[in-house]
Amino acid sequence: MSTPKGELCREAIRRTLIHRTENVSDACVVAEAAHHILQQMVARLVPLIGDRGVYALLRRSLYLTGSFLPLLARTEPTESNATLLASLKADLAGREINAALEASSALLVTFTELLVTLIGESLAERLLSPVWGPLPPRSEQEIESCTTK
């Protein structure tokens, strides 16, 4: 995704993640936001490429981003899909906020770029634009669930 459109996608991902975590100084909120975004992406992609296809892309994204972000390199091949998302969320929550933001952003961008190579930029944009679209404010429950852990 080296096209200007790809740059816009990267910016939309970064903007979405920052918007969902603005005015927060806790990596747990970053982890919750990244987890929620990934869940939305998974839900939108499973009907097209299947559960196994989505998680294969996610595992590949973790591997690729793990080469320069060790935080993301520790995925186990035998780990179930549900466990993978939960352990990723826990890993991000246990980090310093800037490291969690950097890792989350890198993972989401890499995942999206891999998806584009698989299904094309136009279809990927149509499928994922609602994820990067207008954002609802964080709910009190979402903030509270993170701070009580």
C-alpha cells in the first residue's frame, strides 16, 4: 500500500487508534481500543475469507511486526484464535502507553496491508472503512472495565 490511498489508510488507522485513546495515560485503554478494532475487522472479514484466513493474516501480521516490535513477536502457533486476541490485549495492557500505541498501530497497519495484497485495495477499503469511520465516544463501561483490572 505505497499509494497515496495507502497513506490515507495508515493515517485513518493511526487517527482511529489515537481518537479512541486520547486523554488517557493508561496502556490498558490502548489495549482495549486495539482489541475492539481487531474484533471489528475480524467480524467484517470472516464472511469473505473465513475464520482461518483472518487469523492466518493476523498471525502473519504479528510475525512481521514482531521483527521490529518484540512486544508482538511471541505468538504461539498452537494458540487458539480467541486466546490470541486475549493474550495480545493482555500484552499491550502491560506495556508503557507509547509502546502500546506504537505496537497497536504497526499491527493494524500491517494487517491491513496484508489484506490489501490478498483481496485488493478497493475491496479492503469497502470492508474496513466502517471500522475507520466516525467514532462513537468511549463508554464509561469501556473505561471502567480497563481501570478495574
